[in-house]
Amino acid sequence: MVCDRCKQAVTTQISKSGIKVLDVDLGYAEVEPVEIDPVVFDEISANLKSIGFELIDDKKQKTVERIKNVIVDMVHYMDEPLAIKQSEYISSKLSYDYNYLSKLFSELENITIEQYIINQKIERVKELLTYGELNINEIAFKLGYSSVQHLSQQFKKITGLTPSGYKQQNAHPRKPLDRI
């Protein structure tokens, strides 16, 4: 789920080098199969870097980025909790054995997939608390926590605050748009 503006920016930067872009999505750009000269590759890399994107050439690093994209999608964009284990979901999305993915991720990121998922979930909890549209019970269910207590324990371990403490600390009254 990449925004249209981002898709267009990536397409434009790659196309500047004479490469035809077939598709752009979160974490990858598919181009017409051609042999890319190292100088052109560096040019594309610099063009993408200038707009805040990074070109990844290493297969292992690409796989780690795909793992991150699956997790971000799973945590931030799914409306219902998974019906299967997170490890099974990640493995099925990437068509690799989970043990391989886990080892690779830890090796390159110095953090486990499980900790990365927890960190993403805590960021999502912060976001949902800030919006104030869901209560803590609804947030716990939405993110697949076994209980509110489990969510609260993880939240406090990561942030140093309870969810209610975070909400109080970050409560800023919203200004009506016609008064700005």
C-alpha cells in the first residue's frame, strides 16, 4: 500500500535513467528486464535517495525489507486479528521457512522478528490511543493481544508508561479547522 504520489515519484526517478517501470509497491519496484549498467544503477540509487527512498541490491537485505513490509501491513493495515500464528502468516506471505526468515532477520537487524512485531504493535497502540476512537479493550482485540493486561505490560516495558498514562500525557485538544 504505497501512496500514488510516492509511486509516481519513484517511477519518475527510475525513468530518468531510461528504465521502464512496470510496477511500484511497498518495498519494491519492478522494472522491464534489462541489463543495468553499474553507473546507471548508481544514478538510480542517487535519484531515489534524493526523495527519501533507498535502493536495495542485496538479496538478503531485500528479504528483510519484505519481512518488515509484511509486518507493517499486518500490524497497521489489517482490520481483524490474524486467524493463524504470525510466524505462519509471515512464512506464507514470503514463501520461506520461518526459521530461515527469523535467523536472517536477527542477523541483519540485530533484533528478533518478534521484537520488531512488538515494537510495531506498540507504535500502532500509540496511534490508536492518540486518535481516541477505540478504547483499550478494542485496541487489544484489534491487535491480537490475549488480554488488555498483556498489552499494558508490553506497552509499559517499551514506553515506560501505561496506555492510560500515555494517553493523558499526549492529550492535546484538537483545534477546529475553521479556527486555525
